[in-house]
Amino acid sequence: MSTTVFYDRFERHSHGQGLKGHATHYCPGCGHGLAHKFLAEAIDELGIQNRTVAISPVGCSVFLYYYFDVGNSQAAHGRAPAVAIGHKLANPESIVVSYQGDGDLASIGLAEIVSTAQLGVPITVIFVNNAIYGMTGGQMAPTTLMGMKTATSPHGRDIYMGKPMKMAELIAGLDGPIYVERVALFDAKQRNRAKKAILKGLKLQVEKRGFSFIEVLAECPTHLKMTPEETEKWVKEQMQPNFPLGVKKDLTPDPWFEPPKPSFEIDQLLKVVGASSDAPIRSAKGFPSHIAPHDIAIKLAGSGGDGAQTAAMLIARAGINEGFDATHIPSYGPESRGGTSYADVHVAETEVLNPAAPAPHILIAFNAPSLAKFGPAVKAGGTVLYDSSVIHEVPKVAAGVRVVGVPFAQIAVDLGKAMVKNIVALGALHAATGIFPKETFLTAIRLTLKDKCALIPLNEEAFAWGIKSVEEPAN
């Protein structure tokens, strides 16, 4: 059967020219090729090509999007089911296929597939089980057979490595799925069953009945070091007894999946993120290139509860309000208060290319360990602001780095609210670097506190004292 679901030419090979333009990257005898064929034919038979979204994660299936002329998303290792749920709920009329291997689905993605299956939302999972991590060097997978030698079990899998996981049985034992079957590819009869199972899994989704899981026992001649014919025999004689074929669960509930269609209207989306369609107030005359030409990296660090994350968010919001690109990446310790906490912020003239800030232009340190750890990493010519209320020793920093001590905590306590020390720090940042005009910061603070208006005067006063402490330092 010919199908238009495959591209006419596969650009991955020789730019789609010659015979290679019609060949996949899979090894000769690999089961993925047949699984792809059956999936493509099922999509064609059901007439759902324009509605289908295929999710391919890391592994041998990673290049599925080179072959299937459908919607495609590539997911992080193991996360394909979570991405599939996102697609299905964002567009309930889509037909979503999560196509995964055993190293991906049964190992790093185990929690994702179990929780997605239990949710029961109509998606179709095709699980290719060849008992090995194929793409990354032939390591032992959760489905590797007992006694089987791999790169990480060179003497054979033994009892201390655990027994192979039977994923079809595990998924069938959950309440969420409606159809679970294990099939194989080692002869014509089994291939026919595999094709029918994949078609059924998709059809149940088209009919809005529920979650389907099709496990496909597949050949991997490369890592078994066998010919394709020998590998087919191995799957039949070695894999099949460990992974019995057949239907593990088969229910036919009434169609039920009719969720409200999500709205992508701008006004409603803005409400979700707490934003407004009103044009922001802009005070800056241009990008603060006196700090860095096009992209400024800032790190804020302290203990949990110091307010580093809130201050970082306010800096990012200030940058966005001025029309720049800005990112805020938080990193928390194990405790919400008292543990380590730092944030990387970037403000870029056009686009932030890397949100990490391992060598920042500016550091705001709320405690001594943070200053000791990150101070030496500040770029030459940069600025370090630290809380002189609690930090009494300054480590050696790069040449030309300006180090400014401001009693963030003491000023905040004197104002009657210790938690506004992060706003004091923002005032000091403005005064010490001129990164944004005063009004830019105050606008960001007011927008953040728009539902707590009573706190705005205190925060504005804290910001003013931060400026004063830099401009008029205590003797």
C-alpha cells in the first residue's frame, strides 16, 4: 500500500537526492521501519493525516519527523507522553501519537507514561521494545532479558540488576487505558496483527473513547550482532516467552472526550498570566549598553526567603516593559526558607540566547556564602552589590569590578519590614549601575503590587533608601 503520509523524499540523507533520499536511517532489519510503515498506513486509512501530531523523543525514533508528513514535536528524553497530553488538550480534535522506544518509555519516562495512561485522555502510544538502548550505545534497558549481555551488563543481566519490565501488563493494570496489546514483527502473521493493533489504537482515539498502548516487540540486529533473519528468530524464541503476545486489555466505552476548547484570545491569555494589553510605560532612552553592548547578565543570590527570586522577576519585568528581551531562571535549595537560592537574569537588546549567567556583569549577594561563591565569577569591569548588614568579608574579585556594600537588611528592618530588603537592593542596583531609570523599576513594583496597593508606599520608600545608600554612603 502506498501512502502520502511519508514524505516523497527524506531530506536527512543526501539532501533527498538519489536512493538515499528514499531510505530511512534505521539499520537493516530494524523493527522501527515496519512500525513506521504500519503507523503511516493506519493514518492514511483513517483519513487523519491533517489532524495527526506525532511526538518523537530521544532514541532511535528521534528522526521520525524526517519521514512523516504530519504535525511533529520532538520531546525531551522520556517526556513524549507529557508533550502529547499538551497537544491533545490544546487541540482536542488532533490525533496524537506518542512514538517511543523501551529505553525512553520504560526508564527515564516511566513516571510520564504511567501518569498519562492513568489519566486516560485519548492518545495513542506506540512502544517499540527491542530490549536494548539502541541509539546510545547498547546499554541495558528495563526490558533487557535475563542473561543478555549489553554495554552495561557485559556478563549478562543478573538477578541483582532486576528482572525485565513487562510494560504492557503494567499499563493494562491501570484504570485509565482502554486498549493494551503486545504484538511482534517476526513473521507475516505477527506483522498483520501489529498493523491491525496500531490501526485500532488510532481508531479508538478518533472515536474519542480513550487511551491506547501498543507494545511492539522489534528486532535490533546491530546490538544483537545478528543478521536480520537471526534476529527475527531471537525475538520469537527469546523475547516472546518473556513478553507474551496478545491483548492485555480491551474495553469499548462510549465516546466521552469532549473537553471545552481552549481559548487563545489575547485578552483571556493575558488574564491567565496576570498581564494587560495596555502599552507599558517606558522610561529608558535606549538599551543600557554602558554595562554590556547587547546582553546583560545578572545573578542574585542568598538564602531562601531573602527575596532574590522576587527581585530577579522584577528586573526581568522591568526589562520587558522597556521593550527588551529578558529571562529569569530560578534555582532553589532544598528548603523554601533558609536553603540556598539564586537566580540568573538576562536583559538583551533583541534576544536572550542563553539564560544562564555563570559569569555575570552584576551580582547582588544577600549573604556571605553567596558572595564567596559567585563574587569571583563577576566579569572584569562589573559590579558587586552585597548586604553589608551580614557580610563582613569580601573575597578577591576580578580587576576593575566595583564592589558596593549596602545594608539591605538593616535598612529594611529600620523601615519596619525585613522582607523589603530585596527592594532596597533594587534601589542600590539602579544607583550603582544605571541599568534602568528609577521610574522603570517603580513601574514594575507597582504593577506587581497592584492587588496589594497598601504595600506600595513602603516598597517605594525601600527603593529610595537603596538609592540613597549608594549615592550617600555612610562613613
